[in-house]
Amino acid sequence: MPFTARLIRAARLEPALFEEVEADRSATVQSLLVVALASVAGSIWLPVGMILPGLVTSIIAWFIWALLTYVVGATLLSEPTTEANLGQLLRVIGFASAPGILRFAGIGILAYPIAILTGVWMLVAMVVGIRQALDYRSTARAVLVAAVGWVIYLAIILGLLYIGAGSDATARPGAAAV
């Protein structure tokens, strides 16, 4: 299936798409590309020097979120029908980032509303994907797994940004020493 068709189906929140990429081992590279495109789209309003660190951070966070989803969703909160591996979750989590690509349209006054809209949309896609990948009968269970991953994901991103900002702060004239 063409990559763009998969992006559209992921953005439409089609459960069948998440089943498809879960089973398609060759979709891992496509999943990485989705994460990269969403990251760059979300960084477009940042200074150029922040795009690459943002991209690296997004890829690391994608891997960690997939790993957390595996640990929490496939072991701690598994159902009798749950059967998944890390590769499957990497693909599903990556494609759940597809709505984030729309942040390319968020320039100027539209940046903040589009960032919020796509962020919520990505979380909903994550829930759909997790439910499919982990073969859950309950959407509530998928919401719980996604919420745990989201909180840790945000902590990682904010922590990495804080570390990056801390190293810049000490180089600025007038930066306060703690």
C-alpha cells in the first residue's frame, strides 16, 4: 500500500490500518518516517538549530513510548488475547503520529491551535492503535496504556529540552548561576 494512503488512513483513525502496519514488518521504516515528518512539522516555528535536536528527541521518545506501551500494555495490563512485540508497537505508535504532519500548516497565528488539535488527534490515534495492536476488547484499557505512555513521553521531552536549555543558559551573558 502506498505510504500516503497509509498516512491518510491513520489520520482517519481506521482500525484496519493499525492492524495492517502491526503485521507488516516492512512498515517499520515508514513508521520512522512518520515520526520524523511529524517532528519536523512540529519544529517548523522553532529556530533552525532546534530542528535536529527535536528530531532526535522525537525518535528517542517514539522508541521509549513503544517500549513503555509494550511493558505496560502487553504485560502489566494484558488481556488473554493480547499478543504483541516491540516491533509491532513501534509501527503502530509511529503511524499514530500521522496527524502531527498537519502541523506544517501551523504557521503564524495558526501554530498554537493546530499544535493542540493535532496533539489531541495523535493521542486518539494512539488509543485506536494500541487497542488494535494489543487486541484489547476495552477502549478504556487502551486509554490507560496511552495515558501512561503520554505522561512519560512528555517528561522525557521536557527533560531533554531542559537539559538542552540548561547548557545554553550557562553560555549566555548574564545567565544566573545556581
